[in-house]
Amino acid sequence: MSALSLPSIKISQREWLTIIFAVIVSRTVIYSLGLWGVTEFASGHYAEQPLLQTICRFDCVWFYRIIENGYDLVPQWLSQKNAANWAFMPLQPLLGWLFSKFFFFENPINNARLGLVIASNLAFLFSLPIILMALKQLNFSKATQSAAIWLLCFSPYTVYSTAGYTEPLFIVFVTGVFLFSYRQQWGWVAILGLLAAITRNLGVFLVFPVLIIAIQHYGINSFVRFKTPSLKAISAIWVIPFGFFTYMAYLYFHVGDALAFGHIQIAWGRQLTNPFHWIIYGFETGGPKLYLAIMAILAFILNIYLVVRKYYAEAIFMFICLVLPLSSNLNAMPRYAFGLYPTFLGLLLLIERYPHIKTPMLCVFSAASTFIAIGFYSHMMFTV
């Protein structure tokens, strides 16, 4: 596809107004109902915490520790003092630190917390137009494009976009990589891929879908013969892991272990094993673990649907981002799934083919998003 034949991905004024309105409405609903739920259902210590501490929970706590103290020299956190913040990539804390400079709370930790929350909300705002542009590139209908805005704003785990997490930032960069791969704009692919890989370590695996899309554009012979278009794609693929490898080098000189980000996962009970073990474990254990196992299975079914619809690059990235976390634990599997561009692409492909499911899906998602927001702000571990 030549540059002259590229479809327009311009966002109209009306679409921008819809995006801004949807973001404001969703933030208002999630914060209002989520925090109301804390006052109604939480008890003890968690019901009495200050506002920013209620919002900035779990992973957000690790990010503000990085902002305040840098990366740990030795494990010192959690109840057994065996956890360190090496598992968390540097871009989100960096953005939180930058935004924290605009605030002057007496407690500097609150500056960091608010900086992280603003970073995730702004990233969420940017995620909507970039996904909308990707849908335009893929020739989705106007009705599906409009539904996508509300689907993202009220997706079940949208609470993480309000709470200083990396999910919205990751969606922005990953979607951007796919969008500009579709459009053969490899410079942007390289930059956004590099940023994705220092947002979450799974971003380094973007090299595989980029290669697949490039082969779809140019054919395998173009790579064998080192023709110019394929060389541009190869250059982008080489750039994507650069930030990730730089972080590994930093860890090597900082703590003596380039793979410390992976080895420290044992503090959270994560050790690589057969992913089927965890699915079986979830069904045998029941309760929240059963819910996590079912959500993981549904995510893989959607992954298969992408393959059936011949979105091979998106499917391989989604599979990697699901199977690697599942190989170590069931925890956070729904969050990992809903933090991926291919997940939303699969859902929107279903809406495009079966328009009658759009309204029920939006209703279910809206109800789930408020329920999970209440659980998250109330420090319920099943929402992590």
C-alpha cells in the first residue's frame, strides 16, 4: 500500500467532542461510584485512608516508591521483606515524577501519587483517538467506531486508567505500533515500540507482530533480498528492544542481575510453570480463582477469534501477553487482557459482525466497571 493510497485517519471535530465528553463522563462515574462504594462497603483501615491513598493502590504504590527513592538495592518490601521494585519498568514513574513537579503538597508522596494518577488519565485520553485512528485504518464502520469510544471508557477494568497504572499508556504505544505498521511508517513504529517496552516488559515482544505485518506488506522475498522497504521495517524491529535492554544493563550494574525484573517475581508467588496448571488450579480452588480462570479462558477464546479473522499479528502479540503471565499465576489475568489493543480489536470485530450485541455488551461492561472500581478502591485483592 503506497502513501498515496492510505485511508484517511483524520478525527473529526464531532469525534473529538465525543471523546472528550465520554472521558469526562467515565471519569466522573468511576471516581464517584468507586469512592462512594468505599464509604458504604469498606471497613477499618481501608475505609479511613486519605483520598489519594485510596486511589493510588497496589502497583501505583510501587511507582511512587520509585519516584521517591529510586530503584531498590535489595529487596525490602511486603510482609516477608523479599520484594523489590525491579519488576516495574521506568516510563510510568518518570511521567509521574514529571507531573508531580506541578504540585506542592506538604507530604511529597502525595505529589507523586497525584502525578501518577494524572499521567494515567492523560494516557487514557490519548488512547481513545489512537484506537479510533486504527479502526479507521482498518475500515471499521462509523457505528463501531462510535461504540469503541464508549466501550473503552467503560471497559470492566477501566479503573486502572484512573489509578496511576501503566495499562492506558501501554495501550497507547501498542496501538500506535500497530497503526503505523499498518501504514508502513516505520520511524513511528520504532519510537512507540521502544516506549512500549519501557512501559511494560511485554512490550519487547512487539518485534513479532511488526515482523508479521512487514512480511504481509512486502513478502518474504523482500526480506531475503534486503530490499529497501523491508530494511526500514527491520531497522524499526531492532530499535524496539533498545530501551528494554538498556534497563537490563542498568539492573546489571545496579544490583548485579540483568534479569532482576523477572527473578523478583517470586516475591509475588510467580514462578514459570505450565499455564494449564493454573487453569486447573482455578477450577479446583473456586471463588476468585475460578473467576480469574474463566476470564483467562475467555481471553484465549477471543485470541482464537482473531486468528479465525486472520489478524495474525494481533493474535500472536495477544497470545504472548496472555500466556506468559498465566504461566506464573492466575492473578491479574483480566487486567492483562483488558490492557491490550488486540482484546478491544477482537471485541469490536464481534460488534462489527453482530451489531445487535453492542448495547448488551456496553451495559454489562458499564455495570462491571463500577463494581470493579468499588472493589479496587476498597482494596479487594481480586481486582489487582
